[in-house]
Amino acid sequence: MDIGWKIVSTGSAVLAGLLANKLLDIGWKAVTGHEPPGDDNDDPAVSLTEVVVFAAVSGAVIGLSRQLAQAGAAKWYGGPVEKKSPNPVTGP
């Protein structure tokens, strides 16, 4: 188990999620002219369609950003380092 990789991997995923969330908020406001649907479930101005579209878009953007961050982190760090056990036939 490579602790360094776990730290880099987790950090990149968290950072990517935070940045993607901020980008989504700014983009949603630029496109629709109002704040994205959020924790205020009692707002009558927010339609179910808007909530579903925002959920789909945000899920795709956050998932893609985390995947790209993981790939970048693996390229930078070298990926998780696995210890290889010696081969009993050929030796170490």
C-alpha cells in the first residue's frame, strides 16, 4: 500500500470536485440567469425538470473532472506503486 499515492489521489479528487462545483455554479448562472438548484427544496420557482437537468449535468461534469484529475495525478506521481512478490520459479 502506497500512502503517498493515496494522499495524492484523494487530494486530486477532492480538488477536482471543488473546482468543478464552482465552475458549475458559475456556468449555470451564466446560462440560466439564476442560482443553481440547491438545498432549498421548498423554492416554488425551481421546476423538477430544472433539478433533473442540473443533477445530470453536474454529475457528468464532476465525474469527468475527477477522472481527468486522477489521470493527471497518476501521470505526475507515477500511479500507485505495487510491491511485486518474488517469483518462486525465477527468483526476485
